Amino acid sequence: MKHWMLAALCIMGIFSLAGCSNNHLIYTTDGQVIEAADKPKIDDDTGMIEYKDENGRKNQISPSEVREIKER
């Protein structure tokens, strides 16, 4: 009985972690598609859109270069 409960808890944990990752796609005006690991935000100091790439590096792009941002 304990093995069944342990297995159920492990499965629930895996599904809860999978739901936490919300990748976003940034479509640029020149046709590129950039995958962001988190939701892009506007940097108050620079006015640029800031996002983290798949490797965890912070990047910025000008809002005039962005056509659309969609959640994956």
C-alpha cells in the first residue's frame, strides 16, 4: 500500500513541475521566432523587452522589432 501512495505522489510531483514552465515565443518584424524560457518583461530603465533564453541568459530586444509575443 505504501508503494502505491509513493508512486502516486511522484507522478503528481512530475505533473506539477511540468506545469510551471511557460515558454513564450517572440515573433520579430523580420520573421525570426525567438523562444523565451519565461514571460518577457519591459525593462523600466531602458524600455527594452527583456527575456531569458533557453540557456538562462538574459537578452533584450527593442519593442519596435517585436511583432507578437505568444505563450506556448
